[in-house]
Amino acid sequence: MARPFTPKVLTANHLLDGDVVYLAPGSRLTRKLSEAMLIEDESTAKALLEAAEARSSVLVGPYLADAIRDSDGRPRSTHIRETLRADGPSIDIL
Amino acid sequence: MYLYSEFDRTYVRNRVRMFRDQVDRRIDGSLSEEEFKPFRLMNGLYLQLHAYMLRVAIPYGTLDSRRLRQLAFIADRWDRGYGHFTTRQNIQFNWPRLKDVPDILDALADVDMHAIQTSGNCIRNVTADHFAGAAADELSDPRPVAELIRQWSTDHPEFTFLPRKFKIAVTGSPNDRAVTRAHDIGLRMVHSKEGQNGFEVIVGGGLGRTPVIGKVIREHLPEADLLPYLEAILHVYNAIGRRDNKYKARIKITVRETGIDAFRSRVEERFRIIRKEFLGADQQVIRRIRDTFAEPDYVQAPTAAFDDALRRDPAFRDFANGNVHRHKNPDYGIVSVSLKAHGRTPGDASSKQMRILADLAEAYGHDELRISHEQNVILPHVHRKDIPAVFAELSRGGLGTPNVGLASDIIACPGMDYCALATARSIPVARDIAVRLREIERDVGSLKIKISGCINACGHHHVGHIGILGLDRAGVENYQITLGGDATETAALGDRAGPGFPADELVPAIERLALTYLDIREDQDESFLETYRRTGLAPFQAALYPDAVPKGRGGHPERSNDAVS
């Protein structure tokens, strides 16, 4: 049985600098997870992913990542990997 | 040091030119990512979690001051002012922008370096003993052999699309510091009973999801037969290695499924056919290479300054005891510079530190440097009279940590802080263990802790005295511990201790292992590994799982809490 759909954000790396980017409202790209659009239905998610895959001159490897809405109403990741992608390395850089 | 010919220089420049054109076409939309990805990987450019990553080959870990300064320049000009030295003796830059990469490759070409074959299913950068050419126990310098293999394997038309990546390591010493038994091919330089130089050839070793200690395919291969024999092994692997399943495509699986005797027969048969095609050009080449790896012009001078510093300065004594190794010239020492300052990222060096190391190599080290697979930097030839001055300079640059070979000298892969494949973080774990064990690490003595952030085992955890493997358990990091691994000539894979630990319980667990060792060792001369081999898992399991029910499934204790393994 298919798993029920859970909310997602659409994310990818930017072609030029590899930065983590998210789809924000209005087809805008943002580097902040907190500004990303939380996608709450499956058909919208599928359509947005197809559209992102067509933007290959800007986006590399787009995919849908699980997220939830935090108490401020902003998207927040539910997996350590996505948290690190959003926040950057958890260590001091020299 | 290796020398490029004009042919080499032209070849590398042409590759940069081609890649510049490919990058331009990717940016203007002429190439899709699907089309571009193989090109960027062939030039060492990966896309990681947060950014592109450029992996630069350091041939068998060998550098000089000019090349290291160029790496520092690249770090400042196009990255974030640091580089990460890896377990394959390479350097990785973690933050380049796509459009800058051709310029970086041109800057590398300026000093006869490149990033070719640092990715893909080809023969990767050949690795070697980081004490090569200097070690007191060395039979022969492995670097000329590594260079010959590098020249033979670079852009080799038959071996550019192997079933899977292929790694070769060479050592010239009986004490194996190059992990030869965990490589696709390991070469140990040996003398035959008649005194003839040759190689013990080991095949089918490897770590990753299926760790295997390599098997001896030839006990003594004459020196002149090396390239045809390597070519025979690669040919057989290329022909019968599996391409249907990525996880069964490494030669270790081919050897296991074929059987070492049947695999050897096929290799020997191929070797007989192709040996006669090698008419001696390879032997002419290696003679020329050997000339470029001549011994340095050793200085003859008193060593009293070293002995004085030993008497006067306890900090220098710690450094000399741990970080200075026996050189074949008794007036010299091999200085290992730790890139494992407590609380820092293993293997990272700032551009400033790279320049300090380059200056020291030039002033005191016959202009030679090595990168070790243990992610440290080696000054292989330092006169003992100069070692106190070198230590002082290193200390000023944050490079004087006297912990080589101790618990905080940890191998750690980049883990989930950088790597797109990782399932857990490695660097914070290494950092926290190093800080936690700092007070007891001198009592503990030799202890190799190795950490991988996923099953691919870039951190060599299987061959750590204590190995740590980070996994993802339902979106939460969890760490498995293995014990008793060994990367040397007595190579062994570690035994899994039992269920994994959540991140916040791991560091205390590692401390319990160290304290248990101190409690149960027979005397101070018995190392952690020797104690483990004497006692087996049981006392260490008891320390790891004090509340466990003894002997769960598979001989592992079962934890009384809800931890998942």
C-alpha cells in the first residue's frame, strides 16, 4: 500500500555555486529553508518537481524533501541530512 | 619528485581546455546535467551536500613547497581558505564555484598537478607509504614504482571504464603503513630467498560495505614483471568483473566469486600471453624515474640541539616521542605533523598552515612533504638538530599537537557535514572523542580510532582498533562500534561489538573502552590491540553494555533499553 503523502519542500543545488536552494512562493528560489514553500498535496508536489526538472540551466538534482510546519508556520526539516543541508556544516571551519 | 615531460604538460593543459569548454556549455544550457556529470567527475568535480567539491590528486601523497603553496593559493583564491586531506592522500576543496573550476585546474597544471582520475571507474591515484624514501625499515623506495604505475594507468585506454573504481597501494617496508591488504591491489616490495627484488602481490582487498582482507596472488613477482602482471590482473577483472550490480562490482567480489586459485590461473594465463609484449620500455622509464627520486643531499652536523631540547623541554619530549620517527639516516628524523589538534576537523589545513609547512619543508626538510592516509602531513627528512626549531614553528601555527598514533589522531571521513552519500556525521564525533580522551591518551598509548559516516568506509573503520560506523536510523544518527581491526601487515577486520549507540551516548562508550583497556592490560607494554587479541570481545562488551543481558543473538549482548542496531 502506498504511503500517505506527507508535506514536502522542493530543493536542489544551484548550478553555478552548488548552494542548496528551495522553491519559494511565486516560483522564486531561496537559500533559506524557512522561506520555502511547504507543499501539502501530492499532485502539486509532482507538478512542481516536473517543472523544476525542466529548469536544468539553474537547478541540479531537484527532489522533494520531507518537512513540517514549525510553530512559527515556517517549514522545518524532519531529517538530520536535510537539517545539515539547510544549515551548513555543524562544525567550525578553519 | 616526479617530473612532467612536455607531453604530460600538453596533455593536462588540453584536458583543462576541454573541461573549460564543457563548463561553458553546461552554463549556457548546451549540455544537460546528465550529459555534463560524467565530464565533471572525470575531472574530479563532485556535487556534495552544500557545494561542489574538487578532489585533487596528490601522487602517492608526495608534495614539495611549490606545490603546497599553490594549494594554499587555490584555497584562498577560489575556496574558503582551507583544504581537507583525505585517506587517499588527496586534497579536497569543499566550496569551489563551477565557473572557477577550470581556472583552478589551470593553476594546478602550473605546478604539474591535476584532478584527473580522482573519480570514476578507473585506476585512481596510487597511494604509498608516507615514510617512503626515509623510513629506517625500508627495503626500497616505493615512490618510483608508484610513479611508474601512475604513468601507465593515466588515461590507459583499456582501463578507463572498469566495472568499478580501482585502488592500488605500494609499500617498500615490512611494516605496512600503506594498508596494502585493504586495496584492490596491494604491492609489498620484498626480496626473494635469492635476494632478488620483487613484489608480494595482494589482490581483492577492500573496505566498504563488503570488507575483505586481500589475498596473496603472487608471493614473489620479479620487478621487471610488474606492469605486465598488473595489466593481466586488470584485464581479467575487466573481463569477468560484474557490471550488473554496483555493489558486487569491485574486484574483491570477483576474486571471492571466482576463487583465488581460479582467478590466479586466469591472471597467470593472461600474463604469459602479454609478457612478451613488454620489450623493456617500462624498465627504461623506471630507471629514469628513479633518478628523479634520488636521496637528498644529507647534511652532516652534530645533533646535540635535539638532545638538549629533549632534556629541557617536556613539550618537545612529547612531540619527539610521538611525532618523530626513525629515519634511515640516524642523524635525521621523520616528522609527522598532526592535523588533529584536539577539537578540530581531522585532515583540515588552513592556507596559512599550508604555507608554514611549505616554509618548513624548504628551510629544514630538503623541500619534501608527504600526505599520509592518516590525514597528517609528513616532513620526511629533517636533521635532528633542526627538529626543535621545526617544533617551535609548528606550535606557533597550531600544528605542534604531539598526538600522532594516540587516541586523538583519528581518521574521519567528511561525513554528513559535507558528503552527499553519508548517513551520519563523522567530524563532530572525532572532535568530541579527541577532547574527551585528551587527559588519558598518553596512558592509553597507541590507539587507532577510525570513523566512517556511511557504509562506504572512507574512514577505514573496519581496520581501526576501534572502528565507528555512522548510520541513519529513521532520520537519527546511530553509531556501530567494531573492535580489533588492524590496518598493518597483520591486517584484520574489526569485530562488531553489538548494538549501535545514539550520538549522545557514543563518546562515553568510547571512553569506557579506553578505561577498560587501562584496567585489564597486563602491563604498560601491552597495547590496546594486543590486549584485545588476548581477551577477545567480552570485557569490552561488558564495558560498552553494562546493563545488557549477556549473549544475545549472534553472540552479541542485548541492550536493556530500546536502542536499535
